[in-house]
Amino acid sequence: MLLNDIIQKHPAEKTAFIFKNQYTTYGEFRKKVEDWALFLQSQGIKRGDRVGLFSKNSTDFVAAYFAVVRAGGIVVPFNFQLIAPEIAYIVKDTEMKLMLTKTPLDVKQALRDLGWEQELKQFTFEEMVPPAGAEFTDYALEEQDPAAIIYTSGTTGRPKGAMLSQGNIVHNTQDFMAITRMQEDDIALCVLPMYHCFGWICTVCANLYIGATQVVQETYQFGDAMNLIRKYNVNTMCGVPTMFQLFVKGAEAGELAHFRFFISGGAPLPRVLYDAFAKKFGQHVQEGYGLSEATPVTTFNRIDKTKQGSIGLPIPHVEVKLLDPNNSEVPVGEVGELCVKGPNVMLGYWNRPKETAWTLRDGWLHTEDLAYRDEEGWIFIVDRLKDMIISSGENVYPREVEEVLMTHPDIKEAAVVGIPDKLRGQAICAYIVPEDGGTKDKRMIRKYLLSRIAAYKVPKEFIFCDQLPRNNTGKVLKKVLREQSLDNLVNRKQ
């Protein structure tokens, strides 16, 4: 099955999308995809050509994505928060043929700065009208053909483009939809950014596959989201932890009672938030695990069974194993690197053969995330391999310390990183966002931690801040915090 096949079976009169009070049926959506695919071919797009897509969430974004793939091209969706030099980097890296946008982008100078002299053709959605008499070339596409290049967030360096095939997208959509028991009469709130794998697969594609209706929000705003939930009787939602935190703070207890499920991803769901949501709304937020290189879903809690703090069990057709540094599987309860095999695993990184070979070595996707299994096979993420701190020879997992810090009533958010230390090798530094009026007494916080975790896990440094740096999915940018810590150390010595 190919991506375009998932939109073909539903009644033409059924509502597919509601966006800014405008209803689009499945029949209207299919026609737009065909028209736009024909337009793209009329502009010279052939099988394998890369086409950029730069827009906030909208029905047109979805139609453009499908149209590029239908035309035989490879879609490259952009984070709409990127600025000209970042956009230019991806354009050059993919040797992009043209860009589809809501409004034209000014990237000429940024492209010249990178040595890209040719002009990047751009078309707005309104301009995508196929010429009269144009004929469509129906390429014999297969499941292994690349459909999209998803650029990673670049939290550890220059972003890399994960190549996802038609089969990657369709299989991951099918398996996610099956374990979440989506229904054709669902009304889903589409608030996650569509350019990101999480939003694209778990909201857009899964609901299109089952024939549900999606209420699209251009960008997430809590008040607007609540209005959409009330107006359209929305009953399913995928989101990131910060969204669910806003529900806890701003929604009434009975307002979400009709929801069939809430799904969280993109960043770890703090246990404090999990408990607070369940206590207020009487429902559990279901947590899973994924990454762009796995399209993204790899493991997931089940709708009828959840383990607090767990990322669940592998989804159908996906294998997971946990390896030690010697590439041997670790026993139950011990920590190892989470590795993945299945039809969801990417083809590789665009133009990065060495990185591809390393990440997909021995036929497994090495995620660089550390995890352990319990006796029943449920998986628990411990931390990122690169984030683990070795202090005085002891392994310290920042997430464990963060979870304890966030149980303190005066702490709103916390992030823990390692900093250079002559005596210990690495010392532990905690960045803390206090609650309004919360304590900034480091001694009190240290005392609180000492009563709950071993002394070697307690941070040496505490830094208070107004907010933590995050990427577009809400993941804390530990690299930025480490750099800030180093700057603080340098400034102290001067």
C-alpha cells in the first residue's frame, strides 16, 4: 500500500477536515491532491525530485504533502520557525527543485551565502492550478520508494534528513491506528505541527486512514484549543507534555470527560503531570516512544492497560532489544541502549552514508536512548546515552533526578546536565524553573533531594531560570544548557 491509497476508500461526502470554520470533505480533498499533483508535474517534478513544504498547520498543508508524493516527488516539510540560513541549509542539502508555501520566502541571499546560485522556484498554494490539457504521469511507485525527508531537530549538531519510504509511513500509520483503536466517527484535535513525524503520523495519517474527522488548529493556543473542543465535540488528541500541563491548569474537570483518549509524545511525560492529569480528569494520558528515524512510533502503552512511567510495549511488527556497550542484550531490569527493527525504520540519512551505517549497524536502528525492561516486558526510558553523567565513577541518569526535583511543590520544571569537574570528572548541575513565589533556597532543595535519592545523585550546582530552552516538540535542549553551564564556569574563573 502507498500513501495515496489511504485516502481513497472513504465516502466522498464525509468531512475530512475542519479548519477555520471551513469544512473539507474526503471527495474535495482527493480532488485537490490530484489537481496539485498534476500542477507539480507540469512544473517539471519527476520521480525522486525533492519538493519543500513550508507552512503552519492547514488543510492545504496536508493536500500539498500528499500531492508531492502522488506526483512522484519526495516531500521535505520544514519547521515553520526556521529562519533563512536554516532553510537555505536544507534546500542546498536536498538539492531542492521547488518550494510550496502559504507565503513566499526570502531566502535568496542565504542561499548565495552557501554557494547556491540557482533560483529556488516557489509557489503559494493559491498558485497551484494545473494548466489546461496537462497529462498526468502515473509512476509505478513502490513501498520502498522515498516519500519524505524529515530533518531531525539538530539538538546535538547539524540536522540530518531521515529518509522515510512510502512503506515506512503506511505501516507505522496502520500499526499506530490499530493499537489506539481509532474509529471512523472520531473527531480528532490536530494541534501538533504537521511537519513533525509525531503530528503527521499519529494525528493526520492515522485519522485519514480510518476515515475520521480532524479539527485543525494552525498553531497551538490553549484557549483556542478549548473552544474547538467545545464547538466540535472533539474526542481524541495527540499532544506534548506542555499541552497537557495547560489542561491541568486551565480546563474544568468535566470538560474533557467525553474524550476517548489522550496521547503524549515528543518529550518525556513527567510522573507529576501524569498523576495530576489523572486526578483532575479521571483519565490517563497514554505515553509512547518514537523518533523521526522510526517514522516515529516504536513502543506504546495500550488503551486498556497503562504502566505509569513506561513507554509501553513494542507496537505490532516492531522488534526492540536493549544492548550493552559490547552489543550483548542486557537482562531484565538492567539498562541498555534501545535498538529497533521493523518496517518503520528509515531508509537512512539523506547523503550521509557514514552516519547511516553507524546508526543502522547490524540491521538495527540504534536510538542512543537508554532503557530497561520489567518482568512483563514493559519498557522504561532512563535517559539519553549522551545525557548520562558519570560522576566519581557512578552513572547518574538526569531524568531520575529531574523527576524527583519536580515533586517539590516549589519547582515547576527542572533539567539536569553534567558539567566538567576536576575532582569528579563530571559534576551535576540542575536548572530549575520555580513556581510563582516558590523558594530559591538551594540548601532547602538539596536537603529535599538527600531524603529521596543517593547523595552522589544530588546536584552540586543549582541555577534558577525563567524557562528552559526547548525544541519544537517540547524537548529540553540539553546542549544549550551545557553550553550555558560552561559559560558560567568560565565567567567565574575570570
